[in-house]
Amino acid sequence: MTPVELSRTVLRAVRRAVDGGELSVTVPERVVVTAPGPGGCGDYATNVALQLARPAGKPALRVAEILRPHLTDAQGVGDVVVTGPGFLNISLEPGTASVGALVREIRDRGAAYGHGDALAGQIVALCVPYEARAEVVADALVRIVAAQGGRVEIEHGEPVNLRPVPAPEDPAPLGPDAARWALLYPAPHDRPRITADHLVQREGNPLFRVRYAYARTRALTRNAARLGFTAEPGDDLDDLTDWPPATGPMAAPAGPRGTGTAPSARPAVTPVDGDVTDPAAVTGPAGVPARPRGTGTAPSAHPTVTPAGGDPTDSPAVTGPTAAPAGPKLTDTATPAGGILAARPPAAAVRRLLAVLADHPRILRAAAVDRGPDRIARHLVVVADAALPFLLTVLPHGEEKPSAAHRARLALAEAVGTVLAGGLSLLGIDAPDHL
């Protein structure tokens, strides 16, 4: 059962409670299911009871108790536990926590994943002023509306029905991709920033994070081919998180030569022949990733990869005598050989990634209906941020051999790349294979 399917199951439970007279509320159009938070349990959690408490005129805990039996009776649901003020924590039956259905759907539909018929046969008339941002937003809406079966007709003149806050200056010097992102990423009522920040290749730049995540998915596919394996979707979370269990109360997941210490989120790699392949391959004093001599730079959160005979995929290092790494706030793990280990993907992190991928069709539909390409841009940043830590765990490390877990992780990584590329394409922005 995918997050989308589970969301529909929760909606059906609400509808049954309403039809049975147990709740007097309007059935919401959608509910959100996420990984359980602190104090939660199971595979997924939803706050639908808190959402319905006020309109139902009942405490959230009471609403949760009303919904609980309707959920436990649903096919594929093993157990439902109410925690906190009224969160419903859902455990799926063994074999139903499938990621394969979602990944296969994304692989099958490709760039058309998330396209639908919400505006089938409709003509959306846009009347825009002669202004750069309005023109770019209208151009993006042509593709976004078409992806939902509709058609946009653009005219200039009064009365204007699409007037985002204009750019304070000409965005053209940023180049086509960064200029479009600068104009599309802010909400229509926010003034866009036309600065060189959109060109900086570091994680503070949302556009860079999105394109970097996509480039990494492409590099993973190339490197997997060099290692002799391809993607194959797994059927449940165990296929993605298969790894020797940690031992001890404070032990963290470890690689082939586990140290029980926290994994790195910032592997720096200079492979002999290829792209990013093995974070354990980089060595330096005391296990610290080496950097080029004489550069006066600090190691970057997204370091430069300069393979011999391969193709660069990561970004240039941050420059400046006082530059500091800006990656995820995790601790590097030095192995006895001086390398760095990567973690197994935690189940909660995989669930979050699956949830944001499954939410992609809803975002595209909402962007078309509400004429808001900024919703797609912000969603792509959410996808990239959820994916980047996971992408570090896809390939084998050290002496590992490719396994079913690696094939399943690669399939999920490729699905991430498909969603990112498809979203950028709707915005009219290039998704480069190399950065």
C-alpha cells in the first residue's frame, strides 16, 4: 500500500463514519499521511482527527477513537494506535508496505507521472501585462495546465487576471534557468530576489539542491552500470533498508567495517574511473576527506568530483580562507582505513521520501487549478531535501556486493530523478545530468 492508497483508505474511513452518523462533518478532499513523529509508532501517521475535531464539535481523541475501528477493518491495515492529542498511527499488514507500486508507476509513466485530467477540455484564459515575471508565469502555466488536460490562451491588456509582483530588475543576466527559477519560486504576492545567489552552487540555493539531487540520481545509474547491476523496484521497506542490525543502545548503522558511530552525510569522492561510487574510497589524515592542495578552500557539502575518465557530477567546493562545510548536520565516520561510511536509509526517511513522491500528482493538479507554478518549485525542493540523504546509501560500499537492497534503492533513486526532471520541465528549466 502506497501513501496515496493509504490516504484514500483514511478518507474512506471518514466517509463511513459520516455515513453512519458517528461524525457530522464535511469529508475533506484529502488527508495527509506521514512517517510517525516522536512518540508515534507503526508505518504511517495522520492528524485527520485533529483536523476534524472542531467541525465535528468533539475532542480530537474522541474523533480518533471513532475513526479507529473503520481503519482497522480496512484491507491492508494491521493495527491502528491513537497517540498524543489524537494522532492515528497506522501499521500495515506484512507485505502491504509496498514501495514497488509507486516506484513502478513513476518508472512506467516517466515525465508524465502526475499528469491528469483535472482540467480536461477546459480553456484557461490568461490576460497578462507586458512584464517579465507575468510572461514567465504565464508561459509555465501553458505546460502545467496542458499536463492536466486543459489549454491556456494568453492575451495582453485589461482587465488583467494574472499579475504577480513584478521583478525589481531585469533577471536576464542570471541566465535562462536561474532567471526563470528566480521569478517562479516565490509566491505571486512575494517580490522575487534577482541576485547572484541563484547561481551559487551550494546548498543554500534551492535551485542548486534540486538540480544537484537530479544529477546525483543520474550519476548513480551510471555507476551502478559500471558495477554490473540495474534498478529493480522492491516490494516493501525491508527491500530498501536491508542491512546488518546495529548492536548496543547507542549503536548506529554501520558499513562492512562498522564502527558503531554516526554515518556521514557528506562523502567526498575522487574515483579512479567514474562518478561518485564509493565514499569509503576517499582517504586523508585521520580519515578526513582529502582536498586539492594549495586551494585555500574548506571541504564543501557538495564537493567537486574530478574522476579520471569519468564525468564530474558534484559542485565546486566552497572557496575562501574561512569557508566551512554546509552539509547536513551529521558526523563523519572514519573507518580504520581512513574512509567514510554511509548509513543504511532509515525506514522513517524512506517513508518521508515516498510520501513526497506520492504527493507529486496532487501538487501538479493544484498548481494547474490555482495557477501557481510556485507550488511545483517549492515541492521540488521538498523532494530534493528528502532524497539527498537517501541517495548516499544507494550504491555498495567497500567490499559489499550489489544486492536486492541496492537494486531497490537505485529504482527509488531513479524515480526521484524522474519526478525532479518532470517538475523542472514543466517550469521550463533544464535538468542537467552533470553539475
